[in-house]
Amino acid sequence: MVGFTGVFNIVITVLCIWTAWWALQGFRFDVFMRNPKGRQAKVLLIMISIIIGYMVASFIIDYLQWSLLLKELF
């Protein structure tokens, strides 16, 4: 069961990072960056995607774990 939980957490995290990357593609970085097509802009986009995706995945995983603990209440 622990192995399945680890794989599940990895899959959820990667999917959330990919979703954040996809969502940020619609954001206009050219307004805030000097060179929006440069290397620094791409690295910033990757870092923001990882941060947002990790936070969303952590929320989803925590929420799932908390909901599974509710059965211990009764």
C-alpha cells in the first residue's frame, strides 16, 4: 500500500505541475519581462509552474488523506 501511495503522489504532483505549466502559457510575460523569449523567462516559467503545481498537489494529497481519516471518526 505504501508503494501505491508513493506512485499516486508522484503522478498527482506531475499532473499538477503540467497543468500549472499549461495554464501559465496563456499568461502574458512580455508585459513584465524585458526578454520574454529568453532563457531567464523560461527558467522563471518552469520555477513558477513547479511552485504552483507542488502547492496544488500538496493540497489535493492532504485533502485526500484527511478524507480517508474521517472513517476513523466513526
